[in-house]
Amino acid sequence: MAPDKKPILQLDDSLKAGYLQDGYLVLPSFFSAAEIAPLCSETERLIEAARGKAESDAVHDLEAPHQPDGEPRVRRIKDPVQQFDVYREFSRNEKLLSVVRFLIGDNVRFHNSKINIKAAGIGAAVEWHQDWAFYPHTNDAVLEVGIALEDLCEDNGPLLVIPGSHLGPVYDHHVEGTFCGAIGASEVTDLVQKSVALTGPAGSVTIHHARTIHGSAMNRSDRSRPLLLIGYAAADAWPLMGVSDFDTFNDYLVCGDECLTPRLQEVPVRMPLPSATFQGSIYENQRTLSERAF
């Protein structure tokens, strides 16, 4: 490191202890405006590319008010890291990966990505859930990183997390026996009183453990809230739903060495089966939930 440059974040025992205890971190202004500018530009381009579309597809998950001849209304950009170079390159950003390695070990695999847009005034809520319910692994060294492309404010639908919930049970995310990707509101009534909003200026980073209960309210502000979410797992954490393409699975290694001997940890697991009635995104999965919190 050049002598005139200081590390933006001190990776020390207290930081890791906080993550292990609470199941989340917020790193305010971790990236500069210049560092996230390519992500913001590409995201704006992709939102505009939804203009003229009549329905959701492999790239766009459209908000209910969207009309082909109107302003684009996009809930989510699907799989940005897998589909677009600028996000793929960013998923291997060394400054970001230094924090991921510090939390889950030197051998790291990319796991998933999306951009939840939360358009001003209409951005849909995401009901309480645990990522772990969607993709249980052989161990829980699995986390989700959020990169704020605009400010995360109390009123524009920031992530809400329940501290310490990653140390508890995996809740049922089913309705009448079918997976729906959400927890019924009454199941977590007492817990949500302890929820914390993850806020910060554009360029901030949020990190939450895959078992941490989280959700987000509707964006009722006049500011959008695009959040790039990138999931990572330790290389020795193997998905219990299986590996459909071994070559792609190996290509997703972003740090360290591949591992063919999964680490088995005694962690609570519920399988996301039978599959959700509505496919396409978490917003679609959660359509069958009647007992809503937001």
C-alpha cells in the first residue's frame, strides 16, 4: 500500500465480533462516488431498457404499475453479476473481498446477485425472511453484501435486520405446505420490535449473515433506493439443493482454492420445497403470503 494511503476500514477483532454477535455490519461510505459511478450508470441504463416491455423477463422484474408505453417501473434487475461485465468485475473488487475473506475465510465463492431498485413512491416491500431458507448449505459461512447506489434513508425502504436472529432457528417460509419465501408476521412479532434499519450514504456497504431475519418496507419517499446485492459463501459451504453445473460452480470461485470436501456443520435447515407457486423473484414467491408485516 502506498505510504500516503490509509486503509478505509480497520479489520480487527471487534469488527468480526460484532458481525458474529449481531449477524450484520454497516460500513458507511465504504466506496467513493467515483468507485460506484460505473454501477450507477449501468443500473440507470438497464432500468431505461425496460421501457417498452410488457412483462418481466430474464433481466427485469417489473413493478405492478409498469406499462410498456410509460416510464419504466422496475422492482429488480436479475442476476447482474452473471449477465453484465461491470457487475461481474465489481463482484471481484479486492477492497470488498478483503472484508468478505475476513468474515468467512480465505476461500470464497460468489453465490448470487440482484439489484433491488425500490423506485421512489412505489418500491415494493419485501416481507421478513431469511436467505438461508432459499439456499441452505452444508455450513452457514454464507453472507449477503449490499452496495448502496443511492443513499439508504429511513423512509426509502432500507434493509431492516433483527440483530442476533442468525443464532436462532430457521423459520418456516411456507404457506399451506408450499414454499413462499417469507415468514408469517405473527411468527416474529416480538422480534421485529428490535429491528435495525441499515442506513448510510451512497457507497455504503451492508453485510448480513444468511440466517439473519430481514425485510424492507415500501419506499414512500421521493428518492429511489437501488441496492446491488451480492452473495458469497465459503468454498467449503456446498448448497444442499445440489450443483447443476460443476464448471460454472468452479468458475464462481473468487478467492483462494476450490474445495471438494464440504465442511459439515450442525445448523438448522428447512428445504425450500415444494417450490413456490409463483416463480421469478422473491416478490413473486411472496405473493401467496397472506399474513404480511409491511
